[in-house]
Amino acid sequence: MRSLYLSALAIPLVFVRFCAAQSSGTLGLQDGFLSFDTPSFSVQLVKDSQTLYSLTTKGNTSAFDFIPSDVMSQRQSNGNYHLGDLTFRARVVGLSAWTSGDTSAQRRIVTALNVTSGTLAAANLSPTLPSGSLLNITRRWVLSDGDLQLLFDVKNSQQQAVEIGALGAPLEFNNIFTGRTAAQTNELCSLFDPYIGQDAGYVQVTPLLGTLPPLLVLPVGKSPLEGWRFLPEDTSTSLGYQSQTFEGLYEWQFHTLAYAENEWKNVTPWNAPSSATLQPGETRTYGLRFVLAPSIRGIESELVAAKRPVAVGIPGYILPSDQPGKLFLNFPSPVKSLSVSPAGALSWVKNSDAKAREWTGYTITGHAWGRSRLTITYTDGTVQTVHYYVTKPAVQVLADLGTFLTTESWFDDPEDPFGRSPSVISYDREVNAVVRDDPRAWIPGLSDEAGAGSWLAASVKQFARPSAAEVAKMEEFVNRTLWGSIQNANGTVKKSVYFYQPDLVPNYDYPSSIFWGNWWSWNQAASYATDRAYDYVHVIAAYWSLYRVARNYPDLVKTHTWEWYLNQAVMTVATMTDGRVGYADDGLMEETVIRYLLDDLKREGLTANATLVESRMRARESIWAGERYPFGSEMAWDSTGQEGVYAWATYFNDTTTATNALNSILAYQPTVPHWGYNGNARRYWDNVYGGKLQRIERQIHHYGSGLNAIPLISQFRATPTDDYLLRVGFAGLSGPLSNVDQGGFASASFHSFADTLKWDGYSGDYGPNFVGHALEMGTYVVDHPDFGWQAFGGDVIATSPTVRVRTLDSLRRRVFIAPLGAWLSLDAGAFEEVELDTEKETVTLIIAPSAPGVSSAAAAPVARLVVTNTADNGLGVLKPTVNLTQDAGAWVIPFKNGVASVTLAL
């Protein structure tokens, strides 16, 4: 049926439509549009500019449009980029200076050309390029094999050879939230992300609903996605370009050498920069094609169908150096060679894991810390790049983080007038010093995400893997600074303990180099306000973490009992939800901690406190259950509320709301063969509030990665055949490992702009990112339908007669056995090896008192194992085959000669 349909539409219908658009501007809206149909899309071009005005899917009765046609009247000026524009830098061979061309800069009516069958519209772009341009460019909109294509015929019109040093196609999609309601934003808008993979590169445009078909932008011919450049525009316009409601636009760069020699000269770009030389009269065609995928989960299958190179990395592309990765490639042309930059950063050997011959598998080992680029060259000349980030062994990353936070970031100044001592405070890696002062009061003020982030990470690290020395520091912080300074005696939590009000602290030396006139340089009254619920969750997490330490490693705590820490957490929940704290009815960052807290209250038999917490959470969830888009926050659009909404919707069996939250996350958290974008949830404004380099930009592995991974990985445990959730979720959980440098400092995020490509100098709001990692990281064992037995976070060391897996994740505290739906969690101890007998449906565990190779890790007095079945598979819950005692829901397993072993069976 499809081939007949494509044949029937081989000759498109083209007509001109006029509208009563505003007459101002240079785009030409007032002169009408060219409209035509393809098998997948209804398309409109602006007649004068022949740029894309509208791209809607056929058969879609909603108002959804991939292009912001509904606000195009506010984007019709010079300097506004549209799909169909082109930018370039070129020079006559032998000269050093580049000359630039940009079809948006001084827009004029392009010269329309006669079209032949299959060509929808064509124009010469000379009128809208600078006079004397070195290049003569013809743009064509084409229907080829049923796909819409955008082609640029680039001709050297000079008498000498011309080198093209940069060539880019701006992409405009409707990521404009300005002036929209929540419903309009979610139903009309999209987000787009690149796979910067050279010839294998593509851009995916995902509607925010998460349920509509996504758009794929693919290369035509030799049109590599070599670079990804943010497009500067006027930020003072009504739509607020490069703001919280309009992130901005990017361009697909076919060549990047001219930028690498200039604006990018101080960075290592994602791909090796290239240029192209055209002889006099020579023409080269570059192009993009637009393909609709059936769903977000179906993107890779659509790429395979389109005969594009597809790469699948397990567990992803952030690779601890002691953990082997797997890379599976699918492309009609065989692999010719592999190479890596920097040299020696990775090594690889072929494996035979793949079940189908369409896939070629490699086992990848990381050797050099940091970024690396694996280049795959196929026999037909196609080049694909896969981007990795190698860390220290995951257990060492956590050890370094804990040490750094409780030493280098430790602030101990008894004379501090703001009550910040002792504490784990924000840190500036660029000057290697704690942040005592910043105009944003919360950053040095130990609250908000960007001020609490460091002590939050240090606290939760003790839950993840306690260290005696670190626990002692955190007890001191909690009992001298958190309780009594950050948190008041009535349970309320300050927005900051630091403030700018010189008359109240006359002996404090506020730096004169800082401008103190902005709104965020709070005075004492503003800092001491207690009306922000987000701040309370960080406090709850700290108390709950020390409860877990005191309960399971009792010799490590000296100041309070585990009951005290648990009661403090409950008291903070009660205060946060007593009706006097703002945003308490929004989904809150890292509030999955409260669900863990509730589970622990039930395990401890503390019915009254459990009932209180549960009733407060039920009241919040009942509000969300009545809303289609219950993801509100302080911002116009956000990716923070989904985590909490999912947590309580699933707890209270509200499947509809949980599904809506999950779909929302899938729309903004992609999986692509690039460590920076794989599992990287959409964040782009937080550097303004928590970064040292303040600007709106797509952030890499900000806290959205770790937090939004919680619902994804949790849902995978409920539906363990949905390996897409595992891949994206585990990638998000792995993100926080990349933030930690070789000395243990954790940056808030990585700057993605092509002229920067570095980690931010501030620790900022890394803490919530680490919470997601600590709550859900583990070793996930699956029998993949395409790749057989795989271990995300571990190493499969045997598959016959039993499946044996060595745990290699950062915590060594959790294992998920997908075929059994078995979630194995250690309150104390560390998994070393797991053995699954698929015939007998038994699991044998080898457990050590602490993670190997980390001298600072506290040894558990006994192993405490919690076993649940998280999947609706009818198998029941695994139980020990020997008699063991239970304490608060945990099987207590004694160590013998430094090791414990237990077999579980159904």
C-alpha cells in the first residue's frame, strides 16, 4: 500500500495561498505561501523567501506544527533564522581571511526558478546574499522516494578555486513557549537534539507530548552533521530569544574549519573540522531529508529502514575504565576500520553477542580519562563517529567525590557571621576555592539547589557508600549548621543563610568587585524566607541519608540515634506540606527520597509517621490526578516536576498520570550515540542561577539527567521487556559520573556551545543529579532480544550453564534480574557477583562487607538484603534457601571470612 501511495503522490500539488499577515518585516509573509503535500506532511513555504513556514503531519487533526507558524509574524525580521536559510564562510584558495554569507542577514526576495517533476520549489539565493559572494547557491525543495528533501547546490562562481570553511543549515522548530499556557506548550511545541555523528548524524524533533510521531532530519548524500552551532539572534524581541521560554535555534554544520580556526580555537570540537574545495565552475550539493518516525521508541527502527548507520551502546557512552562497554552497529555496508581520538583512549575487539547478522558487535574498553571519539569507517566511505566519556572506575569516582566534598569543599570558619560553619559549601574549580560570596545569595547561602548542592551530594553519598571520616563530618554539619541555621526550630527551611545587607554585618568584607544591585542579592528578610518547598526536600534527603547510615552501620554515628534522623525527616515533610510553604503542591526535585522514606517508615513499623507522610502525599497526588499537565514549577516550562509526579502516581496506582509523566520525560531525554546527549534531560537556563558561566544554553548532564532517570528506570523494573527505558534511564543515571573530575570535584553541568565545550567552574546544583544516581544506580541484568545477555553496570563473565555477572557499578548495592523481575537491594554490604540459573530460577549472590579497592569505604557488620519483585509477572518474590532472620524487611546475612553467600529461589 505504501509504494502505491508514494507513486500516486509523485507529482505534488502546488498552489499559492495569501494571508492577512503583518506587512512589516522582510520575510515576505504578506505575499503569501507555496503549499503542497507529501505522503507524510503538509508543507508551506513563504513565497518570497522559500523558507519553511509550516510542516504538519498528514492525518493529524490537532493544531500541532513542527514549525512555529503561529508566531511567525513575530519572527519575520532580518537576522531571524528559518529552515531553508544557509550560512557559510569561504575564501579563495591561497588567502587566509574568510568571507561570510548568511541568507537571513539582509533578506530579499529570492529568484524563483522553474521546477521539473519531483521538485516542489527552487530558487537562486543570490539576492539575499552579500554582493560579490564567492558562492552561487541554488536551493531546492524536492520530493524524492516520498521523502521531503531540502537541497543546496553550492557552486564556485569564481575563476579561482574556492575553499568552503563553514557551511550550515539553520534549523527552526517550534520550541517557543513564550506566552503559551501549559496545555499549549505541551500540545504545540517540540524540542530538538542532534546526534553529531558525521555521515551518520541526524536531528530528532520530539513533540513535548511524547506520544506524537517525532521528526527525523537526515543527511542527503555527503552532508555530514559535523558541527552543531547555536544561532545568535536579537534577544530583546517579544518572543524572548535565548530565554527560559525560548532556548533558541541551532544549525546543522556540514563543514566547520573556519570556526575551528577562530571562535573555537581554544576547544577540541566534537568532530575533526573539515573544509571543501571547489574548482572554478564546480558544484557540490548538500541536503537534508525529513522523515517521520512512528514513535520515540521507534526512531532507531526508522533509521534502519532509511538505511542510516545505527549504533547502540551498552550500557551507554559514559564508560568507567574497569567496565567493558558493548557497541553494536547496523548498516548495510560492512565496517572497514575503526580509529579513536585521542590515540589509545579506547580499545576494542569484536564480539559475537548479536543474535542477528545485521548487527556487528564490539567490546569497548576505556583507557584515557575524559572525552574520546570513536570513528567508524564503512566500506562504502560512510563515516560515523561515536562519542565516549571515560571515567575512573565507578567506585573510585564516588570515593573521590566524597573525599573532595568533605575536605576541599569543607568550610570551617567559626567567625562566619552567616552561620555557615561547618558545612560542605559551593566550590569554584577555576580558582580552587570555596565560594564565600556571590551576588546570587543562595549559592554561598547553603540553600536552593545551587547552594545546597554540595552538602546534599555529600550527605547522600553516605547513604550510597558510607565512609567513617565523611560520616563524622556530615554529622557535625547536620547537627551544627543544618539544624539550627539552615533549618529553624519550627521545621521551616531558609532560602539562604547568606544575605547582602552590610549594616547587619558591618565587619564582613563584601567584595567590591561584585555588583550587588540585582534582585538576587537578597537582604536578610528575603534570604530568611521559608516559603520554597524545593529547599525542604534537600533537608529531608540529608536526614534520611544519615538515618540509613545509623540504621545499617551503627558504629559510624556518634551524635544521634537512627530514630532521631528519621523523625527529623518526617518533621520536615510535615512542615513542608502544612499549607504555608509555596510550591508544595508541585512535583519537587529528588522527592523520590520521600517515597523511600515512607517505605522505611513502614519497614520500621512506625505507623503514625507513615500515615502522616502518606496522607500528605495523597493530598498532593489527588491534585495532579485532576490535571493533564501537572508538571508545574517556578518556571514557565520545566523538567523537574515529572519525577515526583511519577513517584506518587505509581504509589497511588494512578496509571494515567504516571504514564503522562513518563511520556513527557521521553520527549526531552533522548538516546543517541553521544555521551553528552544520551540520557541528557532538557535543561538550558540553570547556569543563569547556579553556574559560573551564566547563559542560556543546552546543558549537558545537569541534574535533569539523574532525576528524570528515576521514573524511566523505575518503569523499566515494572516492565522489564522495555529495553528502551533501560537504555535511556541508565544513561541518565550514568550522567553524574561524568561531572566528577579526576580530583573529585563535581561540576553542575557541561557547556554544550561549540566555542566552549567544558565543565562549568561551579559545583552549583550538582547535588540533585547525584541523588538520582544514588537512588537507582545498580547492575541491571537483561536477556536482550537482539544482543543476548548483557549487564548494564556490570560484566557478564559466563552465560552457560548459568549466567554469571560481576557487579561494577558505583554503589554495588543493587542488582535487577530482568527475567525474574527481581530487585535485590543491600542496605549494608556490597555485591561482588551474581549467578542466575535460568532453568531452576535461582539466584546466588556473593556479598562483601564493602566495595573492593576503596580503602575509605566502611565495612558492613552484616549484609542486609531486601528482595522484591517489581514486575507483574506472576513469579512471586525470591527467598533465601537457608534460614535467615529478617529485620525491618531485610534478610540479615552474616559474613564468614570476609564474604557472604546466599542463594535465592522462588
